[in-house]
Amino acid sequence: MPNNINRHAEQAARLLVDAFADDNARFADITRRGQRHFEKRDWLAARRDAVARIEL
């Protein structure tokens, strides 16, 4: 029984780490895009990027 619990815990931990890494990468992508929009003074696109980060 303890082996099953450890295996399930390891699987759950892997899922959490993978999900965090995915969200972190998506956040970084949106942030880079947002910086480009800000630097171009494309305020509407910059606002959409800010909303996208919040909704992530």
C-alpha cells in the first residue's frame, strides 16, 4: 500500500510541476509580448496582454 501512495504522490507532484512550468512559460511569453506592445505605444494591445496575464 505505501508504494502505491508514494507512486501516486510522485505522479501528482510531476503534474503540478509540469502545470506550473507551463503557466510560467505562458506568463513569460505574454509579458514579453506586452513589453513590445508597450514600447510601440500600442496601448490597446498592451491592455489585452495585461488582461491575459491576469486571466492566466
